[in-house]
Amino acid sequence: MKKRLSLVATGALALSLAWVAPVQANDQLIANICQYVQADNKTRLRKKLKESRIKVRTIYDGIKCNGESMIRSAMTNNADGVGVFLVKKLSAAQLKAKEQDGQSVLEWASAHGHGGSTIVSAINDRIGG
């Protein structure tokens, strides 16, 4: 009986430790992703995503880099390589979607002087616009 109780306690302890660890990892992962986006480091971004076993489509809506979506951050930092990579990984619906300010990526780009960027061209090619 004591051995069983010990195993249950050990399992509960391990579960509680596992509960805390992902929060720190997620914060660090987000920081790394944003850093790679802003630095236009597509190679490191791809490696980090692969190591973490995550897809851009699943995390895109939840990650903000300095308050902007990853594509907007790429445009702001002239990170065309990463921006085009992100566009290729996202669905057309995600690219057309309104963001927190009520503007789509294309509307925002046009309003902020990024209408002629390579990333905007890639978005237009992707969504057929």
C-alpha cells in the first residue's frame, strides 16, 4: 500500500512539474520566433519550428511580435525572406482575415507604405488577388 501511495505521489509531483515547464518554454519559443522574424533569419526560424514540432498555421494567430502579427513584423523590419516563407505556410483564409485592429494584412500594408513589398506580392499570389 505504501509503495502504491508513493507511486501516486511521485506521479502527481512529476505532473505538476510538467505543468509549469511549458509556460517558460512557450515564452522562450515566442521570443525566439519573433527574433528570427525580425532578423529575417528563415533558416533558424524553420529549424526552431521543426525542433518544436509546430506548424506556422497553428501558432500564427497566437503570436504577436511587438504587438504585430508575424507578417506585419516581417514587413516592418524588411524581412522579406521570412515574410514570404510565412505567407507560403499560411492558408488563404488566414491571410485574408482581419487582425486585432480590424484590418487584413494587405489593408495594413497599403496603409503603412508596404504595398509594393515582396511579401505583399506573395500574399496576392497566394490568395489569387
